Amino acid sequence: KLEIQNIIEQFVGKFQQPYPPYSSARVQGKLMFQWAREGRLDEIEIPSKEVEVMSMEILSLEYIPISELYENISYRIGNITSGDFRQTEILERWKELRDTCGSLKFPLVEIKANVSHGTYIRSLSHELGNKLGLGGVVLDLLRTRVQDFYLK
């Protein structure tokens, strides 16, 4: 938990955050997700914007087997009923990971974050996972505040 907390603290403050490859930001007149789907992200400079993380704290931490994580993700992706969000590709990559890392356990971390408008939480998760050497994915995202509106 201490290692994860130390890495989380590195994200507090202002910094440039690259737009996610599957975002609707425009580059050279084309949406980023179109570049990504065509496999041409290496042909463009991915834009970034300044964001601020005012605080991040760990609320809970547990370790789950890759098989359980795979089942959770499979269930969630299976419930997507419309649109093409690369479901097949994503499931294949997770299945491959499950099959090659059978006994590996992944940290499942619940984090509370206070961030500026426009911060990509999924990108923060990905960056946090990379710093841990694992990669990162968001299983649940709950916005409790947007400007002056609060979730009760």
C-alpha cells in the first residue's frame, strides 16, 4: 500500500496530460479515435492539456487473481449492447493475459480523487498502473461532484 501511495502522491499538482488515443480530440482535422482505429497514432503528435490533481487517497486495497479480473471485465463488456468499442479485441487481450499469467494477482485499488475539469481519470489509472509496472484499468468510476453539483 505504501508503494502505491507514494506513486499516487507523484500525481498531485499541475501537469500536462496527453489526450487518450480513443478520445474525440481533433488532430489535423481528424478525431483521435479515428487515428487510433486506423493504427496510425505514430503519424501524429498527441496533444496534451494542463490538468490539476488537488488530492488523491487510497480508500481500499485488495489483491485479486487475474482469472477473477478477467471474469469481471468479460461480464461488463458482455453487457455492452450497442456500438463498436473494440469489445472483441479487448476481450482477446484480457484472455491472453489470463492464460499466460494464471496465478498472478493484481492490486484492486479504490481511490478518491479531487481533480480539475477535463482530467482523464482512466488515463491517470493507466499511468499509475504503468508506474507500478502492471498497467491500469478503471473498473468503476463514480463522479461525486461536478462544479457546484454534488452526489448525495
